[in-house]
Amino acid sequence: MEEFLNNHWLDIVTTVLGLVYIYLEYKASISLWFVGIIMPALDIWLYWSHGLYGDAGMAVYYTLAAIYGYLVWTFGRKRGQSEGEALPITHFKKRLILPTTLVFFILWYATYWVLVTFTNSTVPVLDAFTNALSFVGMWALARKYIEQWAFWLVVDAVAAYMYVDKDIPFKAALYALYVVIAVMGYFKWQKMMKK
């Protein structure tokens, strides 16, 4: 048991932080961004040590994106929003679909190229895919678009599979749970959006 805990302590700690994070995201609480800074900072180490270099790089992005998300949720405004009013949950704008899709495919290819050129990644296609879609998902979350939950549903399902394959069991279970919470979160945010 002691050896198991020694081998998986970082996986366990980041999984607990991940549970706190997803709960705060589900509630649309601004506190999610504070956990969103700490957890990915630890994830950099976890993923790098398991050869998930794309995910390690993405964890750097998540840390910076959490700072951005906090600033947007605190100081950002959407069209028609009153001064001092909390950033509202809205739908993804149709005009953003094409540029967001292009950014996703460019990031997917670029991350894949980096992984196959500079690392010994054994899962470059999936690692690059989850990274590119996570980039889009974090941006959509920071803007409080309800469709961010759909991005996370796909990312979480693929990531859960990858983490099982890479022997990161607690993170795999967490991401499997994230799939369920993504569905629940969508409906929760839909109700909050109607208020």
C-alpha cells in the first residue's frame, strides 16, 4: 500500500483538486479559477513524468488560462451587460464557429507535429487532440459559453481512456466522472442561464 501511495500520491492530490474544481465549475463559482491555477501547476509534473508531454504543456496553458478566466469573470463584460453585473452564461455565437474550428485544427496539427518531432510520445494523436480541444474549451469557459460543456465531454472521454492506458488510475476515474458532470453541468448552466 505504501508503495502504491508513493507511486500515485501526485495523481491522488490532483484528482482531489479536480473534484473541487469541477464542483465549482458546475456551480459557476469564480473560485474555480483559484483551484484552476494550483491543479494544473501540479499536473505539469504528473503528466511529464508519465510521458504525456502534450498534456504537460497544456497544463502550463491551463494555469495561464485560469488567470485569464478569473480576470474575465471579474472584469469582463458581454454586449448588453450592465456595469457591476456578473458575467452572464450565454450561447456560443454562430460567427465564432468557423474561426474556432480552424483554431482547433491548427492547434491539433501543431501539437501533433511537436509531439512526434520532439518527444517520444506514444499517443501523439490523442494527446494533441485533447490539448487542442481543451484550448478551445478553456476559452469558452472563460467567456461563460454554455457549449463549453460539450467540448469538455469529448475531451474528458478521450482523456479518461488515455490515462487508463498510461497507468494514471485516479486521473482516469476523475475524467470518467467529468464526462457525467459535463452532461449535468450543461443542464445546470441552462437553468442558470434562464434566470
